[in-house]
Amino acid sequence: MSLARSPWAPFRQTNYTVIWSATVVSNIGTWMYSAAAAWLMTNLSADPLMVSLVQVASTLPMFLFALPGGALADIVDRRRFLMLGETSITVLSALFALLVWRGQVTPGLLLLFAFLIGVGSALVAPAWQSIVPQLVPKDDLAPAVSANSVGVNISRALGPALGGVITAGFGIAAPFWVNAFSNLGVIGALGWWRPSHPEGKIQDLPAERFANAMRTGLRYARNNSHLRSTLLRTVSFCVFASAYWALLPLITRNQIAGGAKLYGVLLGAIGGGAVAGAFVIPWLRAKLGPNRLVVAGEICTAVSLFLFGAARGPLAALTASIVAGASWIIVFSNLNISAQMALPEWVRGRGLALFVAVFSGTMALGSAAWGEIARLGGLSLAHYIAAAGILLTIPVAKRWKLQAGAGFDLTPSMHWPVPFTAVQVQDDAGPVLVTVEYLIDPKDREGFLTAVDRLARERRRDGAYAWGVFEDKAALGRFMETFLVESWLEHIRQHARVTKADRELQEQVHRFLRAQPKITHLIAAHPVREST
């Protein structure tokens, strides 16, 4: 295995190593908090729905706030944004630890703080994922994403187990205090890091407005088939895998008759299984490819769900946890890499925000549904239904291919010339109608239209809200492509967003031309209102 493909390759970069190490320590505190919060709820309320709502309260904010966080990640300084967000999470965590320590927490208050801390995590999650390409070279992106998953699962393996020990020795408030202070290392690492400007950022244009940035991100995702496939595969997996995450506290307490220590061990086993799985992912990916590897992970997840449903003792539950952890990282790391590879730098934060939002929203809704199913039909039945569901979904989900965009160069091509204007145009002038006149041999009509149709998604991804191609029946072989952009500034941004892969699409169209295309820019005209 070459160094570039080695799991250790990203650690050649000092910035990556420092930030990775700090986030592992912070995530240990986070997993202490998550395990302790779920267990605390079983002490406050034994209702399966209330217990599952802890997972809902923690993950629902990702669905609600990840896209705003992604928009912010693309339009503000990511490092400063992360420092502000992590500081806010630290303050909230410390306040909740104080309330637990004083014995003033109720089920409603627990859910409220889980939601608020989840909001903070949701806002910074896209920025965290977006900085990975700033920390490592492009060739090391896939192992860096996998190493991040390893870090999360090392934390998952250590955090709950340490949380159980700390709770037994120092009381239920102790893991919440550790969580609050564990974030300080991350804040310090971010303060130390001095990032270089990422490739693809538009240096000489004003930042996008927040609302417009969100619309642009949604439009981009709607017209990016590779990202859409990744999101659909994420839904088809997480809606069923969420069952064991939501119900594990009740499996431990009610089905196995265990305590907080065993619950921490089972969560640790999930993390340990994930760490072990991460080291075989490169070998498995080389043998199976990303799509068949994800199918294998989904089948193993179904096996773990069945084992959880049948578990009546610690050994069976421990086996299920190890299988669940290994299969989780196999599926999730491939989904994450697929999302990363589908996105150019300028929209990376928003695209990854949608990935996080879809993942977390599905986990939240799935958790609530499995909690209700467990309340009505029992824990075992809920897990058996989830196992059957994931197996039945595999044939349908296979049509959504992962990492299909891995071979595309998404760096900016910058080959569009600066548009000429006789007078200065205001940034907010618009909408702008762009027309491109093509002259072709009439016998090439079908091939040309097929090629130009591929440009439609590229135009819409990069900023156009309407697109069309028109044929002149009075002059055979003359076609006019048109697209509308909201403003002159947005069209200038469009020039900077075109990638080298998009340029190849454009060159395929130009092969049919008998002359150079004629491009015009028309700006909406408004009468000058006379003052009265």
C-alpha cells in the first residue's frame, strides 16, 4: 500500500494531527455526555418513547440547523466560526453540568439542553467537515475522512466506558463536567492553527448573503446527481440503523437487566468495532469497491439488529455491538467520502451540511419511530422489523451509486472570460439573461442537443434559476441557449464556480460548432422614475 493511500498518510500534516488529537479528546467528553444523558433519562423516566427522545433531541438540531451552519461555513471565516461555536457549546455544557450536580434536572430540562447543545453542534458540523481539505492534500482526503471516523469511534469506545467508571466513583454529574472542560483543547488547537486560503475561494468578491447562500446550496444539491445519490443512500440506511442507537439504553436495562457500567461497555464495544473496521476498509474497498462494500455493511447492520433483538445476556449484546460498530463505519465513512468527492470548494460547507442534515434528520425521526414501535410491540420486535427493513431496502438503494464523481476534477477552471460592458454595472442589477448562440451542421442536431442538455445541470448548479435551448426554424443549425441568473454579481460568481469537469462538458458541445459561439449578457431594464 502506498503512503498516499495509507490510513496514516494524513498524519504527515502537523495541522491535521494537532486538530485530530484535540477533537478526539473533546469527543471522549461528548460520548461521556451522550451516554450519561441517555442513562440519566432512564432514571428520570422508564417510558421507551422518552428514552428515545434523548436521541431525537440530540440529532434533530442537525436536521434543522445544519444547512444554516453550512451557509455560514461557506461565507465566513471557518476557523473563527468554529472557535465561537465551540466556546458556546462549552458554556452550555458547563451550565447543564451545574444543574445535574445540584439535582435540578427534570426530563423536560434534560431534553431542552440536549437540543440546545445539539444546535451548537449542528451549526459547527459543516465547518468541521469543510476544513478537512484545508488540512491535507487531495490525495489524502479519503484516508483523512476515514481517520476522522476512527477518531470518533476511538472516543466512542473510551468515552462511555470512562463515563461509567467516573459516574460510579464521583456521581452522575462528573461526566457532564468532563464534557464541558474537554472542549478547551479544541478551542486552543483552533486558536493555534493558521490556515492557508483554500483553493477555489473567490478572493475579490464580496461574501454571499446568508439567505442567498442557502438558496444557492439547495439549488446546487438539487442539480448534483452524485450528491443526490449519496443523500438517498444515507436515508435508506439510517432510517433502520437508528433503531439500536435509540433503544440501546433499554436493551441494557430491561432486556439484559444490566446497569450503567454495562451500557458504557456496550457503547464502547460499538466504538471498538468501528475502530477495528476502519483498518480493514482500505483493503475491502480495493476488493469490493465502495458500492458493494456499503451493501456488505448494510447486511452486517441487519445481522447486528437481529442479534440485539435476540440478546438476553451481556455476551450476545456485546457481539451485536461489535458487529454494529464495524458495519457502521464501513457504511458511514463511504457515504461521507462520497459526499466530499461530489462537492467543489465553493459550496462544500452547504453540500456537507445537507449530508449532515439528511443523516441527522433520518436518525431523529427513525429514533422516535422505533421508540414508539418498541412501546407498542416490544424491544425485540422493533429490532427484528428494522433488520428486515434494511435487507428489503438494499435492492432498491443499489441504483444510487456512491463516489460516482470520484474521477471528476472539481477545481475551478477560470476559463470564462470577464464579460464586457460599455458602462459599469451595479452588483445587484438583474436578473441577468445570458444567451449563447450556436451554429452547427443540421445533421448533428441530435448529438448537439444531447451534449448541450448536459450543460443544463451545470448552469443551474452554479447559479442559473432558469435554462432553455431554442432552435431557429428559419435558419437550420442555429440554436440559442439561454439562462437566467438573479443578479450581475451572482453571474460573476458563476464565472468563478465553473470547474474543469464543467469545461470538459462545454468542450463536448463545442465539437459540433461551425463557428465560435456568440455570447450576450442582457440585464433587466427598468425605466428611470422622474422625481416629483
